Amino acid sequence: GTIDEGPFSEDLNGSNFTYPWPVKLYKFRSQHQDLEMAFMDVPPASCSTPNNKTAVLFHGKNFCGPTWEATARELLNRGYRVVLPDQIGFCKSTKPAAYQFSLAQFAYNVNNLLTVLNVSTATIIGHSMGGMLAARYGLLYPDKIDDLVMVDPLGLEDWRSLGEPYLSIDDIYVTEHASNYTTIRTYEQATYYVGQWDPSYDVWVNMLVNIYKGSQGEAFAFNQALTTDMVLSQPVVYEFPLLKTRTLLIIGDKDNTAIGKAWSPPEVQAKMGHYDVLGKQAAAAIPNCTLVEFPDLGHSPQIQAPDRFYEALFGWLS
């Protein structure tokens, strides 16, 4: 693959959101097609002493690279180089008409990007779907990781084994295609922020809405349906004992995320998404794992209570 440094139009691959640092494109062939992975690659802050470490931040399913901006700035101020990719199908990256989405393919794409960027090892930090991807990355490329951080990752349980019924990709697409500010905020308020809402959260909802309503909205909705099926059908929980990396697991105990809960019967819903239990189970299964729990926080502690999140993250990294 090759790196294209632009500049690019504001509306890039269906997203018109303004990113905090210059966007670059990693252009590569995958599954018989030419793809573009958007990313930001930011050098350490000029006021910091470079520590010769690179942090790579994996976004969640309803987020993009820029959602990590505040955490990225904290890393930059501590001397890290920070790379923030948008996965294929998301945000400013290509929205393929057809693609075999897999966590392994995402990990492979990122590993190839880092190779082109001459990053030999990195601190991997992933949230939600990005946390599930971080686990898969750790399993596939343990020698490429300095530290592994998962923040309220998806995949701490296998929802299908709990009785989540199969919903076809076509049916998931119908729901995705109907997404708007109200549906996204309602979901995030209940799941991410423990029923609370701060106006500062709106920027991330609107970033997502603008992709659904944008120039590639239909392709994005279909990709979202495909990646929902991906996380449901590609569990990582059974492989946690195989993780070799030093791992930090950060959990908001009030998180109740469970993919497929919306179309599961009540008796199945009751068994799903108990992060106050799932965090402890995962930490016990992962060999070299430190667990930090926030009893009062939900799915996105880095947004809901950033100072407490940074204290946990950097206390462990240092």
C-alpha cells in the first residue's frame, strides 16, 4: 500500500466531519478492490519529550478516529506519537459495496498500515468494537504490541450462545438505514452515559448522523449492518486465555451494551450486558491483566469522566 497525504475535500468517503489533525489515506488492495483507509498520524507535542513510543487508537462502532481526540492530546503531551485510523466501512474510509468484514481483516489492515509507517511496536488502545478489535490484534500480533488497553470492549460475552436470535443482515440494514439523531442519542444516553446527557456529547452523535445522511449514507448503513453481523459471529471471549500481552481492562460497571439485545426475547435480554460481572470474568481469563472498574460510569468512561480515565490509563502505562 501507499500513503496519500492529500489534501482532500472536506467530504471524504461520505463524511464531512472536520478532523482535528490532517487526514491521510492509506491506499491498498484488499479482496479484489482498491480501498482507502483514512487516518491521522500525529507527532508528539512540541512541549513534550518524545518517548519513542507510538499509540494506536481504535474507534468504536458508533465513533470515529476524532472521538479519541482528547485522549490523543494527553498521549501527545506525554511524548507519544499517535495514529488514529478509521476502519474500512467507517467514517472517512472507503464504504465498500461488498466486503468480507472481519476483526482479523481489520487487524491485518492496521498492521500493514503500521508497517508502511515504520511503526514496529505500539501501544494499542481500543474502545467498544475497537476494544474487541484490540483483543483480536493482540492474539494475531502479540510481538507488535507494547501494551494493550481495552475500554469497555464488545465481545466480553458471546451473545449468540446466550440465546440472541439470528437477525438477517437485510433486517439489520433496515434499522441502520433509519438511524437519526433521536435514535442514536436515545441509545447512547441509555448505554454510554447511564441515562445522563451533556451537550458536549452531541458532536459525536451529529458526526455519525451526517454519515448516515451523507453522500454515501446507504453504503454506510449497509456496512454498519455487516459489521454488526461481524461482532455477533466472531467472538473473542473464548481466546482471552491466549492473550500474551500486558493488558489493561477499563470497565464502566453501569455499561449494559449487548449487541442483538434489541431483538432478543426478555429472558435473553436479562442475561446480557452485565459489565459489572463481565469485566471481572474477562480479567480473570486474561493472563497478565489489570482491571480498573468505575462503578458509576457507562460504556464510554473516556468521554463521561476523562480525568478519572486518564488517571487510570497513565497510572498503568507509566
